[in-house]
Amino acid sequence: MELRERTSGQVVIVDVHGPLPTDVDAQAVLRERLRALVEHGYKFILLNVADLTYVDSVWLGAIVQGYTSAIRHGGALKLVHATKRLRELLRITKLDKVIDSYDTEDAATASFKKL
């Protein structure tokens, strides 16, 4: 797994690229990267999960921890290009009411301007 970061204004976009291993260490890498971004002052994080083809409770937990870290520091974490599977997991766990998900980067980055 590879995580690439880029910025769009005040938003840091984290692109998740495969192959996506299913072991706990891979999710820990995502969780720690998101936490580090927040600690380095990035308040608005957009997680591009288009290549996140495998999602389980551990992956979902890493995303939730990143979201929680951003909120605690006065920011936000949002998703873009969520797969059907991820959207379904978010709906089942009712996290779709908490973590915003967008179909396009433009819509997602524009939503941060409202905060």
C-alpha cells in the first residue's frame, strides 16, 4: 500500500493506492499517517479511497480514528470516491451520518470551505 499526499488550498488529500494488504500493520500505517498530518497542523483531510477495494472493520476503524483525531484538533476528515462496499459499511454502522462522503474532489474540497 502506498499513501500519497497533495494539497488543494487548506485541504490535504491523501490518496490510498494498492495493492491493499489485509493485515493489521497496513491499517496502522493509514491510522498513523492521518494522526501525523493532524499533529503537523493539517486540519482538513480528504481521504481518497477510490483504490480501497478491500474494507473490513479494521480499515473502518483506521478511518474513524483519523476522523476522531481531526475533529479533536478542530478539523475534519471526509471521504471521496468511496466504493459501494465502503458506502454500505458506513450505512450499516451509521457512520454515514458522521463521516461525509463525496463523489468528486471538487465537491469535497468545496465542503471544507463551509467549516
